[in-house]
Amino acid sequence: MKRVDLLLNLLDSTFSEESWYAPFNDAIEGLTAQQAVWTPAGEAVKSIWENVNHLTFYKERLAANLEGREWTNDLDGDETFYLTEQPANDQEWKRIIERSEKAHHQLRQVLSAISEEELKQQSLERKLLDIMLHDAYHTGQIIQLRKMQGSWPSHR
């Protein structure tokens, strides 16, 4: 198996294809906007919506960089959690989910066109692995929040 194919498989397993852990799509499936903005009382915890913003930002930025597009949306790490407003509106929540899906598919498309040689340049493979580990980490946080609020399906 080529390295690019391996990375594509890993990217898919963190986003939509269950492997050893639930992927991002499963973690957000069926959530309402109200559930997405919920945080436990007294806890310094980011909401699900904020985590989705954060993941979306980094995928959009990496895809733009790989494509050679100028990236002007410079946010620091904490600001990325507030990429979009969180009005607890289901239509707005649907838009951020669609934006997240678009960012994933864009990154996947760019990665699928990369040669093995390009993969070795500029620590690209490491950046991609970092994104995947980052996605898995925050997906775990999303699942934990869902369990705390009682919205995680009992059959999982």
C-alpha cells in the first residue's frame, strides 16, 4: 500500500469510517444546535460546536496550504473555537456541519492528488498525521460531552 493510500484510510477512519473508535460523523450524528452549544455547569469545557469550529479551521487551513492558496484567516489556537457564531439555531448548526464536511472532503481531495515525493517534502506526512490525531482527540471530547448530557446513543 502506498503511503498516500494509508493516510487517506486514516483520514477517513477519523472522519467517517468507524475503526477502533467512533469517527467524527458518528460523534455529531443527530445532534441539535441546543445540544451542540451545551457545556456542563461550572466546567471550563468547550462545547461540541466550538470543537467542530476548531477542527474545521485546521482542515481548511491545511487544505489551502497544500493547494498553494493564500490563507488570510489567521487565528490563534483559542480563537479557532469561535470560528462561527453559535446561536443554538439548527439551521446554523447544519451549516457548520456542512462546512466541516466540505473541509474534510477538500483535504481528502488534495491528499489524493499528492505524489509520494511531495509527501516527503516539508514534513507533510507529519502535518497530516497531526491533523488526524487532533481530530481523534477532539472527537473523543465531543463523545464525552454527549455522554455527560445524555445524548450519546446507548447502543454504541
